[in-house]
Amino acid sequence: MKLKLALLGFFIVIGTSILFAQEPVAKPKLYNPEADAKQEIVDAVAKAKTEGKHVFLQIGGNWCVWCLRFNKLVTENQGLSTILKENYVTLHVNYSKENKNEEVLASLGYPQRFGFPVFVVLNAEGERIHTQSSAYLENGEGHGVKLVSEFLQSWTPKAISPATYNK
């Protein structure tokens, strides 16, 4: 019995030491509350026009765990990352208590009504062509790769080009 208590005490001391010795993990800072979202969108549209792409706006905040999880999914999954890189100029638009970007979001049709993250696709002229609630991209415990892939592929320049269907 004394041996069991001694081992238990040993593991409690070691476990506590490990917990307190670890550095806190820094959360990613994807969204910049100080950014000029209006100008960043103008710049992203200009780049998209030059590159023959659309603009993919990921709207949310560093406070939003689902925003961070979505970004992790689309950057770490090779297929999703490729779809984004080949077809979109991606921009994170901040929504937080520090900066709600109300004027910008009003110009985009108030996408925040869907919750966060929310996605807006602009064409190379800067026109909003789609707003997507992330809730429809969830599958079980998170965003589903297949659902996200289908969504991203559905709004590529090729997918909405009349030339694709006039064959």
C-alpha cells in the first residue's frame, strides 16, 4: 500500500511539473483588427484580376475557434490548399470587438448574419457572387473535407464561366 501511495505521489509531482513547465501555446493571429479591410479587399481584387482568380474572404476573428480550425483544415489539407491557391486570392477579414468592419460587411450584404466563420466569394471585378455559411460545410466534429472541396470548386472562375457550359 505504501508503494502505491509513493508511486501516486511521484506521478502527481511529475505531472504537475510537466504542466507548469510548458510554455503556453500561442494562438494563430490570422485576423488583424487594425487592418484596413476595405483597402485589402481592393488589393485582393486587383491581384485576382491579374491572376484570373476569384477572391475568397474568410470572415471571422482570432477569438473564433471554428475560424482557426477552418483555416488549419484548408492550409494543411493538400487538396483544399491546392484548390484555394489555384483559384482564389484568400483574405482574412476581421470581425471582433476591436473592429467589426461594419462598413465593409454592409457592402458585402451583412454576411455576419450567418455566424462565423462565414465566407464570401468575389469575382475579379469585386462583385459578390456567393456568401457561404460555414454551418453547411460541417460534418460531424468539424468542417468536412469533401463538403469544403465541393464548395470551393463550385465557385472557381472556371465553374461559373459560361464557356464551361457552351460546348
